[in-house]
Amino acid sequence: MPKRKILITVKTYPSVSSKYEELVCTAGIDEDGNWIRIYPIPYRKLDYNKQYQKYHWIEMDLVKNTRDFRQESYRPVNIDAEDIITFYGRIGTENNWEERKKWVLKNIYYDLNLLISEAKNKEKYISLAIFKPTKFIDFIYEPCQREWNAKQKAVLLQGKLFEEKRNFEVVRKLPYKFSFVFSDINGKVSTLMNEDWELGALFWNCMERHDGNEKAACDDVRKKYWDDFAKTKDLYFYLGTTKLHHLVAPNPFIIIGTFHPKIENQLKLNFD
């Protein structure tokens, strides 16, 4: 199979896997406009010059992940290869994200029930999408499990994380979960958790700025995602499912990233 060229649009906050240790789920869009999930990727263990950012064009040797029924799931042919990733530049935010919009906003969902039905349809099993809420209702945070559980810790301690990179530090677990409350085009109200890498990084940066004050840090995260993104930006959600919940949860989707160019208030006049 030829290598796939992919525009990275999603990086989730690192999680601990019983099989692969610490992993980041990444996803993007190939040159034909198809969604591609790349898993597993030990992102933080990659050399610095291989740590791609969102909206990087990269090329990887991928094959369909036969252990994952979701149509967009692929895995690297050789996860330990030195040349696992080739870079082809990064798309910026010029002209209010014009180039990014060309790739990301090709197939927008507005009806959440429609998206869920396509996720459950065995002919499709859609598990990645761009979604536009009709109304933003709230952005909330609530405490959750503060540390990795015993099984996850055992995986980390018994694995190769510390052997392979002596200075590698396991990512801190987020002690709060952050969610958007919104409605879709049919008025369906939903609350979905946001597991974007950028949100997690923002929380820890705010914690440092506020000398460990968790409420102040959470309030700052809310200001960014609610007061800024939801109220002043043209906000879309990247939605994705987990393999575990895809077939059993009534709504298997979570927010795995945001797309937030500025709102274009003025109509562009055509003088041609």
C-alpha cells in the first residue's frame, strides 16, 4: 500500500492503554478528503523533530487496523521505524483560516441523530466527523478521578516507558472533565466531554499561572472555550468515538478538538 499523506487535525490528551502504555489518538484528513485515525502512536516518545502539530501535512506508511471495525482506523506499518513520518509543511491561519476551511469544512454535520445513526450503521461505522452546533448552551467542568487507576499505573511501571527514555515523565491525569452543552439543528440537547490535547495543556498552564489554584485554572479554561470560542468564534467540533463505546453507547461521540475561525460579519461583495 502506498504511503498516505494526511493533514493532522486532531490530537487527544494522552491516555494510558493496557496494551500500548501511554498513547495519543491522532486523526486527520487525507488528500481525497477521507478521515483517517492513526492509532497507536506513542507521540510523546517520538523524537522532537517527529512530533507533528495540528495542521501539519505528514506522510506515513499505514495499513487498515484489522482489530478496529471503525472505517477510519489505520495503524503504522512499523511503529518503531526511524522514518515513520515525513513532513510536508503546516497550514497556517492566514485569511481567517481559509486554507484550513477548504479541507475541514467539506462535509459538516448539523443533525446529531443522523451522525449517530451512521455511526451505528454496519455499512458505515462512521467514527470521525466535523459537527456544527446550532446553539451553545454552556461549558461546564466537574471533578473526576485524580490519578491513573491501579491497573494503569501497573502498566506504566512494568512497561518500557522509563527504560526507553530515562527522562520521560508520564503525563499527569486531568483531575477535571470539561464538557460543552449544546443543541443541534433539531433542538436535541447534548453534553459532550472535550478530550482535546490543547484543553489539557491549557489547564496545566493555568494551574502554573495561578500557583496550583484549581478553581482559578478551571475558570480560565472556561473563559477560553466559552467566552472566547463559543461566543466570539465560528465554532465547530471535531467529534470522534472510542472503540469500546461505539456500538453500545446511545451517543458514542466525544469532542476531540475544536475548529474556531473568526466569525465573518461582513458579506463579501463580488465585483466580477
